[in-house]
Amino acid sequence: MSHSHSHSHQQDLPCAHPPIFTNLNELYDEQHVGEQEKRLSTLRSRFVDLYGAPPSFIVRAPGRVNLIGEHIDYCGYGVLPMALATQDTLIACRINEPTVSVTGGERSGPGSDELIHLANMDEQRYPAFIFSTQHLSNAQSHATSLSATASNSDMPTSPPSILDIDSSPAASSSCYAWVRYVQAGIRGVVEAERRNMQQRNSAPGTSHDVNISSRQPIDLPAMQLLVDGSVPPAAGLSSSSSLVCAAALTACMAMRCKEHGNMNGNGNPSLTTLSSCIETYTKRELAAVCASSERWVGTAGGGMDQAISFLAQPSSAMRIDFRPSLTATPVTLPHDATFLVAHCGVRSEKAVAAKVQFNKRVLEVTLAAHLLAKVLRVGPYGTSCNGKECDSNTSPLAKLTLADVQEQSGLSLEEMVKYIQSGVRPAASNEDRVLTTSNIAQPLHPRPYTLSELHVLLGRSSLKPLIAFRPSLNDALDEGDHHDTGTMPSFALYQRVLHVYSEALRVRQFADMCTDTARMKHDEPLPSSYASASSNPSSSTTTAASSLDSSISALGTLMNESHCSCSQSYECSCPELDKLVEVVRNAGAAGARLTGAGWGGCIVALIDSSKLDNDTPSASSSCSSRSPLDNFLNRIVNEYYVAHCNMTDRPPTYEHFRDLMFITQPGAGVAVYSPVQESEASQ
């Protein structure tokens, strides 16, 4: 059974908190419960081997696959991802006695009860680490191995603080890079606690003598943590973000559990205590905390990954919007829609490629927003400043996005795309459009911009104030100042902007099509927009069946257009991704596109399961005994992984390539699992 906080249909409510489960049947579908039970059992056994006692609770945060809407969340536009059904990050946690305070000053060396032990089930790839819960400004950094026989004498005398993300060994050692994401999640919650304390102590009626600063003590308990991740790393499926989200919720739960006490006989928090602890933050609040804290690791993302991890609902994709505030709207996918996620074989390392590729794109769209705003005289360049550049101290100069520009211009997305392509703008009134010399010139030229050109156009000797709200972009801008390095000589603003506005439009169209399809399934009136989708255009009537068939095809077309834009305009694809997309489409997918940041990683393909042909070619001689879906998957194995990637070291069937490709459906979001509470829950 699940606790009362696990009502999945309430996840889209503003006050909804992460759910607590005591039964895996409510976390995973029936098909996968058995394998997940084995996984949880292995995790708990390993935890006991390491730490001598079972975990207090286990936190789960899923990875995600973005169906459409790539690289537009940080531009202010909505996206349409879904949580992966079984690929997730688990963190088993045990809380130690006593609680200590995290402060901004120096303290004496920590004892064993002031340490956070962090280990990973895959200890060969992700070695263990120990942190202090103290904030030691002069602490000597140590990395240490963790074993089941570790004793107090094995502990480092001055392990790094959990808050020191940049100065710990994890900042300079690739094998400890995973540790920084755990640090980011925990630090995000600590900083949120400080902000909450500031607000409480500055409320009306509070003494003005109270001074809450960055040195304010925060109760952070010593913890023993064990991580198990099943999200493929460097695949564009948000393995790092799911780790940040899991770490943040773990820290939040641990801090509140120590405050509430009420442990059971095993020294673990009771189910009542867990339910009280989880009410501290809503899922929206935690998603915002994690989106901000992950930037400490060096990427200037927009919040999609964290939002879907917290706000996902089973059986639905989610339309995630960020304006005027974070909202998540369930999107019902067509009944016969099946999704394939496949890795192209090239790793997409977010932490490695961020400064050169990902952050450069964020920089380009930020600079483009300012250039467009100046051309259109909106935002900080609007008429409120007499057509001149507004003072950055009195206007949101550094937070301007392409969504801001479009909204303040009064143009629709369709009109914005046309304006970028041709310079044509609609007249201010509803009369016939008037074209003048000034509004038929393209606002951005297709050739790349140089930094010196941008300095002149924006009237600035320095562009850094424009990116002050995203410090991680400074390195990208600095590289652009040194053209002799050849790393970033120019900025393709026209192409980036065209992708953003057209992709935002595709997200809206995708969501609208899904909504219309759901209406038709329930025999509601067919929207007129589907009349042209009939298999017989001359027919005066359109059947629901033919419209439902055409909906998957139309969704696939949007995905194909999205990949083309990502590849050609945003230049975030790679030859391997393009080839895999081609193979999957030729095999019968309705549509396919890269998913995630790109430059490697995975593609997502939409399959109409009702239309897979039993005669789909397959290299397997026993294909007649296989399902149409198996034949489809085997064709991809043979035409891409075997023929193109030369992976001939294993049998050419889908069963032997599950580490590179899998079928998925929308899964659940973050949750707390408390297996030790089952007996209590049944009372």
C-alpha cells in the first residue's frame, strides 16, 4: 500500500508534495515490478554490507526523454518531455546521530558523526567519497575509499565540505565528477533553507536585530548514502539531473527527519515522520531549487530536466511551461504511440561539452535576444528608455530571453518565424499588412556575427553585463575574445533564433494534436483542422479512425522537423545521430529526432504500433516467430549497430542490445520509498 501522499493525480496541483510509497507496484508497472524488486533488494543488501544497518529510506528520481522542444527551456519556452518508466536514480540513506550545524566559519576537525559517506553500486566507475557536514574554509581535500570494514581510524582528518563544489577533488578529477552532482543537490537545499530562514526572520513583527547571512547555521545531519543509477550516462537522458534531484530530496528528508525525531525501534523514521518530513517543500519548489543548483556544476540549463523528474505523471507526457511560473500540464499520447530510445554510440558528456558547446548555444541565444530587442525596441531597449539602452541597474538587462522579446513585440510565434526569415512584420492594426523599407529587412543576417560586430551593434565595450545572471557563460564569452584559439570565432545568431521560435511553435502544435486526438477518442466533435488529414481529401466527412491514424503521422512529422532544425540550425547533432535517425525512419518509425542536449547520446522515435508490418525485414532467420515490434527493432540493430557501427561481437538481435536501445512509456516522478515501513503501514 502507499501512504496518503501518493495520489498521482494530484501531482499537477501547486501544493503537491513528493509521494511516499511502501509498495513498488505503485512506482513501476506490472511488467517491471519483479526486476525492480530484485534491484531494491540488492541495493539494501549492499547498503547493509557497507554501513552495518539498513537505510532509513530510499529516494527515487527518474531520467527523462524529451519528445519535442530541444534547447528552448532556457529561452523561456515550454517543452514536452516524459519521465522514463524504469531508468532512474536511487539513493538509499541512513541518518546518523547527532545533527551538526553547517556554518560559514572555521571549526575543529569533524568526527565520524559529522560525515557524509557517499558510495555507488558501480564502485569501479564511480568511486566512493566522504564529505564533512562542516564548512571548513581551509579544509584539506581528501578522497577516500569506503569499504565494509571502514572504522573511525580510516576517516580523513579533514574531508572537504559538502558545500565546496569547486574546491573539492571532484572538481578536478574525472572519476569523481559524479560526486559534484550530489553536492549540488544537497547544497541547493541548504541554500534554500537559508533563504527560508531569512524570510521568516524578516517577516513583520520579527526583531530587526536578527541577522541571517550565509554564515547562518543550518542543521544538516551526518548521512550514509548509496547510489544506484539505471539512467544511461552521457546519453541525453538526464542521468546527472536525476542524481541532483535525488540528492536534493534526500537532503531535505534527512534534515526534516532529524527535526521530527519519532524513530521506530530500528532507529529509522516512522511512516508518520516521513509523511511530515515530505511536506516541507512542494515538488515545484524542489524542481526550481535543483534547476538553480545544477548550474554550480557548470551548465546553464533552463529547468526542464528537473521539472519533469519531480512533476511527471504515469501514462502522460508533460507540457512544462516556465512563464509566468513553472506549470506542468499532462498530455495524453495517442493509444498506439510507442517510443523507442536508442543510443548512437557517441557519449554526450554534459560536464565535458558544456563550456564549448552547450553554454555557447545559451550565450548565442542570450546575445540574439538583446540584438532583436534593440531592433524591435522592446525590453531594456524599449520606448520607456526613449529608444536608448536602459540603465542596467533599473531594468532586467541581464535576464532577457527570446520569449521576452517575442511576448513584448506582440508577435505570435508564427509571425516571429516569418519575421526572422524575411523581415515581414504585420501591421499594428487588423488592416492589410503594410510593408516598408524598415520592416522587410531581416533583423538578423544569416552570416555569423563576430564579437567586434556585436560590440558595435549593441553599443557596448563589454558584453558581460548581459550574461551576469548566468556566470557559467563567462568562459564561453572569454573564449570568443581570443579568435586565435579557433574555438569560438563567431556566433550564428540567425540560425539559433530560427530554431528556437520554430521549435517553440512545434511544441505547441504537438501538444494541441495530442489534445485533439484524446477528444476524438472520446467521441467529441472533430476539430476542423483534421479535415485535410483525411485519407480521401475529397470526402466531406472525416472518420475518427482515419483522424486518429493521421495524428501519429502528424506528430512524427513534427519530430522529423525538430531533428532537422536541431541538426541544421542549432547544430547540436552529430553524424552518428543523423544516421541513426535515418535508419529508424526507414525501418518504419513515424518520426525520430535527437533528444537531450545532443552532440551524441540518444534519439527518440515515435512508432505507430498498429501499423508495424509483420513482413518488416529482419536478419533473423526466425523472424516469423517474432512480433512486428521485434522485427522492427532487429532491423535497427542490423542496419545501424552492426552495419554502421561494426558491433559484431554479439548476436544481432534486440535482446543483446538492450544496453543501447529500449522501448519506454511515460513513467512516474520522484518518490520516497520506505520498504521497512510495510508492517507499520498495514496496521
